[in-house]
Amino acid sequence: HRLRFIVVACATLITAAAVSISGIIGWIGLVIPHFCRMIFGCDYRRIIPSAVIMGGAFLLLVDDLARCMATVEVPIGILTAFVGAPIFAYLLMMGGRRA
């Protein structure tokens, strides 16, 4: 029980540090793995590395858009939600049709 508490506490602190630096970008964690599953199938040996690469590439693209869109820098969490919500809705409507 003590080890579990230490692991959960460390994971919480690491997550809090990442969110405090980058803001809330949770749509990437929801959408990108499902998108990778649609492309690469159900083989986790392909899904996990591709989700890491595609998630990073998506975040870099959205960050560049956030910096170049207006005279003021748009928070990246707003753009990831704006782009991720329609994709997530599409994935929900697709359901389990494409596996």
C-alpha cells in the first residue's frame, strides 16, 4: 500500500507540473490514440509509438497555429479543444463500426 501511495503521489506531481507548464491539452490524449487505432488497427506495438509521434506532431502544429493566428498568442488548450472536439464527436458517432 505504501508503494502504491508513492507511485500515485509521484504521478500526480508530474501531471500537475506538466499541466502548469503547458495548460490543459487533454483532447490530444483522447483523440490521437483512437485516430491511430483507426489507421494502424489493434496492434499495440504500432499504436503506442504512433500515438506518441502523432500526438507530438499534432501538438506542434496546433502550437504553431496558436502563435501565428492573431496578434496575441491564443491559449493552446482552446485550439486543441476546437480541433479535437469535432474529431472526437466523429469518433463517437462511428462507434465500433470500424475495428
